[in-house]
Amino acid sequence: MPTLDTNYYKRDFWIEENLLYVRPHYRLEKCARLVNRIAGDRQCDLLDVGCGPATLSKLLRRNIHYYGIDLALHERAPNLIQTDFLENEIGFDGRHFDFVIAQGVFEYAGRFQSQKFSEIERILNPGGRFIVSYVNFDHIRRRVLPIYNNIQSIAEFKKSLSRFFVIESFFPTSHHWRHKEPGRKITQRIQMRINANIPFLSPRLAVQYFFICSVDQ
């Protein structure tokens, strides 16, 4: 069963933490590659849940119209809304989206996980995609940060996700013998293009997973 905590970090914590993600990092770049590939040249609207400094927007093609919500914004913009999306419903002025992205979010969602899945399902357009990341807590050398309040196995997370979405694919963001994303450029370039589970290896050495989901038509 998931380990849930009632301790939720608020704006005074995240306003500092978000500064660590101003520059693109490995997982963010891999997510952008996925979105750009799936979107192709068609016009799309994308909502980035937990957008931080909205760094993802800098990596997307121009035909992908970016919107973001976060608890702690450093800069205001028409396409960004500051909101506590655990306490308030996930959304952006009643819009529906072709993509909803949630990276590094559900490790902090605690008891709100199913509720937030339901809210994302409601704002996703037919044929749209929900792309979500989740830490592999089954890693052989798992590293559990004190700020995580929603700790479960990948199998448990997948089961909860499948109640609301069709899981089209899921695969590791990367593999590493330590529980962290690759730091070397050559390793990043190699793993950036691997979107597959490796039998026996992935369950123990996957750092995080991406899930690409859609809704029933």
C-alpha cells in the first residue's frame, strides 16, 4: 500500500526549490522530446502542472501553446497561474488541453492522488495525452527524500493511474546504478533515446518512469 503523509510543503519552500530548475535538466528535456514527437506539426494546447519556472516552454515547438500552473511562481504571465493545485481543482480558466504534463508532482500528492487524476481526466481533450513521471521506489538503492509524502511501488502507481486513463506506454526516464538521473553528457545522449523497459534491469535500476496516457473515447 502507498505510504501517505499529511505534511505538504507550501509556497515558502517551493519558491526556493523552483530556482534549481530554471535551466533545463535531463528529465525535462526527455519530456519535451516526447511531447514534440507526439504533437508533430499540429496546433496543440499544453498544461504543465507544477510548472516551476516554466522551463519546459523553452523546449517545445512553436505550434504547442504552453500554459502552466504552480504553487510558487517567480514571474507572472498571461499563460501562467499561481495556485495551490492540491487545495484547488487543476485547470486553467475552463480550458481543455491536448497535453497535460505532470513531472515531479505525484511524489508530493499524498492522499490527493486519485482526486488529481480525476481532475486531469476532465480537462484532457479526446485524443489528448497525459504524460506523468513517477519515482521508482523499487530501485535497488532507492533514495527517499524527506519531502516525499506519496511513496508507492510502480505497480501500485500504475494501478491507480489505470482507473482514470488508458496507459499507452510506460518506460524508464533512465537507468542508473545510483538512484539519480545520469549526469554525464554521453550517458544522457544515449538514454535520452531509449523509451523501453529492459527485462530484469528496469525494475531494479530505473530511476523514474514516464507514463503516456489517454482517455477512453
